[in-house]
Amino acid sequence: MHRRSMKTRFYFGAGCILFVFCGIFSLVQYFALRNIVIDNVYQNTEIFIGTASATRNYVKDVLRPHMLELLSPEAFVPEAMSTSFVSREVLNGLRDRFPDFSYKRAAHNPKNPVNMADSFEMEKLRWFRNHPDTEEWRGIIEKDNRAYFTRMKAIYAEAQCLKCHGSPGRAPGALKEIYGSENGYHFDVGDVVAADTIYIPVDVSFFKIKETAWLMFIVAATALFSLLGLFVLLFNRTVVTDLKGVLTRFKTISGHEVAEPRLEDKGHSDELEQVKWAFEDVASDLKVTHDTLRASESNTTEKRRMEKYLAQTEKLASIGQLASGVAHEINNPLGVIRCYANLIARSRAEDVQVMQDLQIIQKHTDQCKSVVEALLNFARVSEPRKAAADVRACLEEVLSVLEVQFQKSSIEIRRRFADDLPHVTLDAAKMKQVFMNLYLLLMTRPICSWVWSAPWPWSSAAGS
């Protein structure tokens, strides 16, 4: 499967975003118009509900008491005394002006079968009984394959209603002759007797709203996609032209052509893809150059360190040769001094003060001689001669030569030797040279002093 170019993917993604945006815009428009229609219908139902309530109150408070004054207690005239009859007839008269309007005084056990509630109305009557604090319900329902805005308002039994809707024995005889003595009785004050129910069809209005929403979708989509087309044209005329110049610069920087597209991408690459590949090529070249530079610097550094070490070694060799010559020159005067000190000691043995002075002279002469011998041993180059030797003595001899130099470099020497160090078979002279080199390296690179803090059984630990 061929992979689409970056520009094609961008255009496709932008088109999807615009499509979704138009869909959301149309849905918002649809529900907004739908709510407006519902609000308008609800305001219309206020007229019908108000008319039914006003009619019922007029019959209950005016007509019925007046008729009872004119007629006997057993008389009953539905056209003037029944609130449900009069309100139904009045509201049905409004259908000439509002043909889509439908009114019903729905009851679960009405005296007049015309008011018998259907299954939906029965359910809502039970809902009113279970929710005595709620007097009204409204919503959209499907009925006879049409959508209706439905509003129901509960009617509760009052004390004056019980004469006709309480016990059948108290009901007027004429009422029982018309409607019988079984339905519409046995209510108490506060019971839900019925519900004023208004049906107004809204499916036609909803269909028109859908048409409007689709029209808005088509108009918005056409406008936005046209705008997208103009932006695409502008992009190709401006950005793409500049990208070609950028590609040329990348070719100049990298020194070769931009990477070829993969086999599956051939024929589908555009300037954006080529710029991406060019960035990848330049980044790859920069990484190689950076790695090479780092390796070269690591080698701009190791070489210098070795050169410095070799120079130090050569310097030490020269110092060794100089030390050898100096040692020979000093050794002879030291021998003469020691010889004359012995002669004076023999001739002035009885003089205590002279003997004490001679002891001091001999002590310092011996000390100088030991230093000279250490210098000679250090400078002497000979074939390896392995023999059992005391490593501690080798270290002490090297340290005696370098201790003053360590002090000048602010390096503290701490000796920690085991008490039972065994002799080791080695070339003492060569080992001293090794110790000398290590200590001198420590003096030039004190950061490595931690190496000497390891608990070797025969080492000396040094720290700056």
C-alpha cells in the first residue's frame, strides 16, 4: 500500500477537521432550533392549560352552585355542572382555530369513557401519585407514528368534588342515571382524579429543522472547503516555492543530493517530505562529525597527556644522571669528613664536649650518606636482579627522596604498613623506579590520589 505524501496527509486531515466542524455546527444549530420550537409550543400549551383551568373553576365556583339553587339536590346537568364535560367542550371548540391541538382529561377510572387514559397516560397518572410534590410533566413522545409535544397537569380531588366522586350513595341520582354508579367514585381529598393532557404534533417542525440543519451543513462545508482550497493555492504559491530554495541550500550544506525516497514512497513525495529527509541527512552528518570530533578530542587530550608524561620521564632520567654525578661528588667529601671526625675522636676521647659534637657530625654525615646512596640506587641502571626484598624498605627509600618535594606540593604522606609484611621476590631497584614514577604521577595529577587509599597490605596512602 502506497504511503501518501505529507502534503496529501495534511490536506486530508484538514478536510476531516472541517467536515467534523461542519457536523458539530449543524448539530448545534439543529438542537438550538429544536429547543426554540419546544419553547414556543410550551407557551401555546400555557394558553390551553389556562383555558381548561379557568373553565373548570368557573363551573365549580359559579355555574354548579347556581344550578344547585335552581334544581333539586338529585338533579345533575353535565353541560352546566360537570367541570370535565364543560372544559372538554370548550377546548374542543378551539380545534377549529388550532387544528393540530388535542386535549384530553385523562383519568384511570372516569365516569365518561371518553376520558379513559391510554397506557402512556396511565403510566403518568401513577407517576403523579408516586410524586405528590410534582404537578406537571412535559416531553416529546411518539404516538400514531408522529412526534408530539405532550404536557400533562395533575388534577387533585377537592372537598366539594367528593359529592360526585366520593361515595356513590351521596352522588345525585341524575348523575348515576347518566354515568352509572361504578366508575369515578371512591376518591379522597388530595387524590389524583385526572390530568389535563395536551398533545401538539411537532414532527413537521422537527423535519423542517432537520432540513435547515442540513442546509447549514452544506453551506458551511462548501464555504470552508472553498476557503481551504484558496489556502492550498496560497500555500503552493508561497511556501512550496520557498521550500525549493531551502532544499537547494541543504544540498549545498550536505554536499550531496537529498536522500532518495523509499520504494513505496516514490511518486508520492513532495517538498515537505524532501525537506524532512534533508533535515535527517544533515542531522546524520552532524552526528557523525560530532562523534568524530569527540573521538579526535579524546585522542587532542590523551596524546598531550602521554607527551607530558614522556617529558617528565625524560626529565627524571636527566635528573637521575645529574643525581648520580652529584652523589659521587658529595660522597668523597663526606668520606673525608667522616675520616677526620674519627681521627679527632681518637685523639680527644677524654673531652666530653668534643665527643658530643663529633657524634652530631657523624650522625648528619651518615644521614647525608644514606641520601646519597638512595640517589645512586635510584639513578643506577642495571639488569633485573630478583631477590627477596622488603617492600616497605623500598617505599621508605623512595619517600625519603621525595618527601621534601611532596611537602612543597602540599601533599601529605601517611604511612600505614602491616606489622608482618613478608619479603617479596622482586628486583628492588626496578620496584623503586616504579614507585618513584607512580609518586611523581601523583604529584602531577593529585586528583587520582584516591587510587592510593586502597587498603593494600604494603602500600602508603597519600591524599591531598
